Amino acid sequence: MGPPGNDTTSGGSSDAMERVMIVDDDLHILVAVKTVLNEAGFPVDIAESGDECISLLKAGWTGIILLDIMMPVMDGWDTIHAINREGVGGNVLIAMLTAKESPDRKMIGLQEYVFDYITKPFEPAELVNKVQLYSKYIRR
Amino acid sequence: MRTEDHFPIIIIGSSTGGPQVLEEIFSRVVRVPGAIIIVQHLFHSFVSVLGGQIHEACGTPVAIPSEGESVCAGTIYLAPGGRHLLLKNNRIFCFSDTDKLHGVRPSIDLAMRSLSPGQGKRCMGILLTGMGEDGAKGIDHIRKIGGVTAVQDPLTCAIMSMPLSAIATGSVDYILSPQGIATMINTFDPGGQQSR
Amino acid sequence: MKERTVQVEQLLRQKDEFIAQAGHDLKTPLTPIIALLPHIYKKEQDPELRKLLAMVMSDATGMKHLITDILTLAKLNTPYTTADAEEIVLVDEVEKGILKHTWMAWKKSHSIKNSVGPDIRIWMTKSHIESLFDNLIGNAVRYTPEGGTVTIFSKVAKWMTMISIADTGIGLNPEETIRIFDEFYKADSSRHERDSSGLGLTIVSRIVHLYGGHIKAESPGIGCGSTFTVTFPRR
């Protein structure tokens, strides 16, 4: 089973739902999050690594990023550092979505960039509620 | 000095996971005893939105203070991003661009520790969800000058470390759910009889 | 000697890393299961299939609790986890434990009494004492029918501190009072609630042994309530 495709960009209207990017190296997590959020009306784009996330951001992507921590090569924290270095974090809201019960010291210095911290496994209704809350902050 | 000048100050410190909890708390706040100052570790572009959300939740407007502004009773303040917020003589806002503390700026510790002993029992320190240790020393300081301290129940937090670090100082009076924190704010009356 | 200490510390660190990795690896496949079952349930019209899905969803939740408890147990095996131990005011910790189960107790019209003396202190880490009361008070509430009472009291003797949790619940037979601390043992078929992992009392007894104490369960018989008593040596 290959990775799910990204949702095509809809025209920007004031009642369009905010875009969500799920960044995780696990295919099944990508499918699960995309299914749950699509069902709630959110367009979802996927990135299988920190690098793919940065590429999307450099191409102008804005919205809500759900970011895994434990990924090979570039973990969640490395990804946030890269977002800051590349200067592409101006219009994104970042929430960690991770199996790690609590973050380690690598998060120090990044607190202001992490809006929320959701642990896996998550209840789907809880994830939808949170993304709806984040939407209020990212909407201009 | 008039009695209005002795109004209490409540400082709420909050980090990752905070905005949701702040909305929940303020949706139940019906009274603003003195001045409430919120220090939330937050990306700067979200600060004014957070202010708007808190305003919507409780009906009281939220001000983002500037250098030299006076602290006024009955007002909710939200620290702007990127600078340390400090109080001078417990009544004037000042800002500082010194190094980040615990990796953050504004730092909750610096804000709480800028309260001078003159504020005595007329202050409250509240620490919500977040990673790291910012706010632990601040809570300890507020307790030592005679104020009341509370942390969000770690089990209701997105990240527990900040409340846990504060609890470890031994200076936490109450461990409360967000609803409990709202009740504490609503009933805070350090001058008179406080219903606990 | 110093080299051995370094070796042991390294082994313990490796064990912690293993536990963290194992936790991550167990929780990862569970995530899409918990995330997607409600979605499938919602779309499924067939009532027979819905019943099966509901059953599977409760199994998934049980797995989630089981994984959490196993990870807790694994962490408790590490000798140096008592390093953060501190002096704790017992009555406050009991109060916190009661608070966690207030809702269930209210639903079952239970009365919970905290009769622990205000100046009794105990030496433990906060997370250990929290696990202790969460499990003991939780069990008392869970296995006591409507309108029952749970009482927590303590006694200090010269060399030890005793804490007891007494309930007016379904009680235990003599064999159960011993076996109840075994891993995954659940006393009888009426106790098979899927949301409890069967590890709670094992965790409690490991914590108690970590601090050099012991735990015992007593009951006049089935239907006559139980009392769990933990005893710790005084520092």
C-alpha cells in the first residue's frame, strides 16, 4: 500500500477548513490521521520525513502541522530547528503527535514553537477537537 | 495610599498546551480580582489571537502591555512574545531582552520573581502545562513572600514537567484541575475571608 | 569497583532506552487501531458487525491500559528509581488519590473516608506513592457495590508505618488473599473488567518491596469486604 496522496488545494475562501500536514515515518499513522481529519472536513497533506515537511513549507505550504518526534535521520525537534533556520515557520502552527509520554531535554529552546503535545494512541474525537481549536489560531 | 492601590496580582505561567487550558479556565472566570498577568510561551503571531480567545471566553478584554504602562486592577494582561516581562514596584510593566532563561523568553520565573515582598499575601502564582522548569522558582518566590500558589494537576496537562518541577520545590499550595483554578481566581480575596 | 559501577550504570541506561523504544514500538501500531475503529463503526450499518466492532474497540482500550501498566512495571524493576524519593505528607497523597476516583465513587454513592493522621510522613517518590493509592483506592471503589464505604487509615509504630485501605466490597477467599498479587491474576470471573489490566496489585507490591515494605490482603470472606495493608519501615 503506497502513501496516500495529498489533497488538492481548494480556493481560499473564509469558510475553507485549515490545511493540516501530518509528518510521520509510519505509513499507517499517516493513513489513520488523514482518514480521521478528512472525515471532519480538513484537507490533509502528508510528509514521511522532516525533509519532506521542509520541502512542502518551502513551496509555500501554510496551516497546522502534526509532527511526530521519533523519526529516523531528522527527528521532530531537528525538524523544528530546520523550519526556523529556513525561515518557513511564519504561518504554521506546530503540535507534536508522538508515542513519547513526555519530551526530553531536546525540546529546551523550542517551547514557544510547540503549541500542543498529543500522545499516541489518541482518541479520534480528541484529535478533531484539537485541530478545530488550532484552526482558530492559524486563521487570519 | 488608597485601598484600590492594594489590589492583588495573579500571575499565570503557561507553556505547551497552555492556550486550550487558558480558554477553559477563563470560560469559568466571572471575576477579575486585581490584575491578572498571563505569561504564555508562544510564537509571537499567536499572541493577539490568544488574547482575543480569552476575551471571548470571559468577557473581559485582554491587554498586551507596553514598556512603562501601569498595572491596573480589573484587567487581564498577556505578555507579548520575545521579551522578558517584569514588574517594577509591582505596578509598572518593564521589558528586558536579556538572554533566554530555561530556553524561553518571556520567562515565567523572571516575571514572578519580579514581584517584590511588598505585595505580600496579595498575590497568587499559577503554573500550567509545559515542558522544563520555567516557573518553579517563580512559584517558590511567590510562596516565600506570602502569596498563594497553585499548579495545574499534572495528569490534566499536555506536558507535566513544569507543574512537577514546581511541586518539587515544596512551595505549591494547591494542585487543581482547570475548573479548580477558575474557582480559585473567582474566590481570591486576600484582604478578607477567602472561601476555600 | 568503579569500573563495575560504570558498567552497571551503562546497563541500566540501556535498559531504560530499551523500555522507551519498546513503549514507542508497542504504542505505534495501536494508534491506527484506536484512531480508525470508531470511524469504521460509524460507517457500518449491519448491527451484527457493529457489535463485533464494539467488542474489538474495548479490547483495543484494554491493550492501551495493559501497555501503560507493563511499561510502569518495567520501570519499577530499575533499582535506582528510588533516587527521587522525598519526604511526603501521607494525608495529602491519600486526598489526591481519592480525588482521582471521586467521580466513580459518586456514581456508586460510595462514602470515602480519609482518616490518615495529618503529621504522618513517608519516604517515597511522588510517582510511586501516586501509583500506590491510585491502584488501591481504585480497586476498593471498583469492587465495592453501590452505597459502600472505603476507609483509609494509618498507624505509626516505633519501627514502621502502616497504611490500610478497607472497603465494604465483595471480599476475598483465603486463596485469593495470597494469589491476588500475582501478575495478571484476577480473583474470579466477576472481576473481568476489560479496562483493568490485572497488573495493578503487582505494581503495588513491587513498589512496596522497593522500599523494603510488605503488603497483605485480609478479608472475613466473600461478600464481607477487604482490607489491604501496606507496611513500611521507618527511616
